[in-house]
Amino acid sequence: MRILLIQQNFPGQDKHLGPALDARGDQVVALTPKTTKPARWKGVDVLPYKISRGNGKAGHPWPLDLKTKVIRREACYDAAIELRDRGFNPDVIRAHHGWGESMFLKDVWPHARIGLYCELYHRA
């Protein structure tokens, strides 16, 4: 099985999951802005994506968080397109939805199953 892990602080919560999936024979790839060069970590191919701009501080403060997440979405989407164009098509994608990266992934891989790590439901 081909599995894509998306985590802004990789390995983060995936520090056990990635190696366990590799140990059972899955191809595991991680996308993260935490690194600048491709690497291999405990059987996981770790690929960087770059967040190329900030959100600025001008304007009303309420939409700043949304703007930050849209910028992250765009950067992850661009990396996903590049990964797809290089031939990687995951069966399963696991992402943390709270940072925004997962929003456009179904546009890139419409047939992949997506599992979202929903840790940020502690404040309604």
C-alpha cells in the first residue's frame, strides 16, 4: 500500500505510525515544511515543501488565521501536484486538518482515502 503522511512538524504524532507502516511493507512518504532537503527517516521518505510567503499583519485580525491556513494549503497542494507528476499516487493519505494542508488533496488524488487527525477539537 502507498501511504502519504502530511505533518507540519514531521514526525510529530506520526513518529510511531510511519515506521510501523514501513515495517509491514507499505511505501510511506511524508510531506513536511519542517525540512529543506529530501531525507529518509526510519523507512519513511520525507519530502519538503516550502511555504513561500507569510500572511502579513495588515487588515482585520480575525481572518489572519484563515489566511495562514490558505497559504499552507497552497504550498502543500503545489508539493502534492509535483509528487503526483513524479508518479506517486497514494492509496491512503493521513493529514492533520487543523493546519490547512489537507484541504485540496482530493483535487490532486480523487481516489485516495483520507484520514484526518482531528486533535484540535478541544475548543468549540
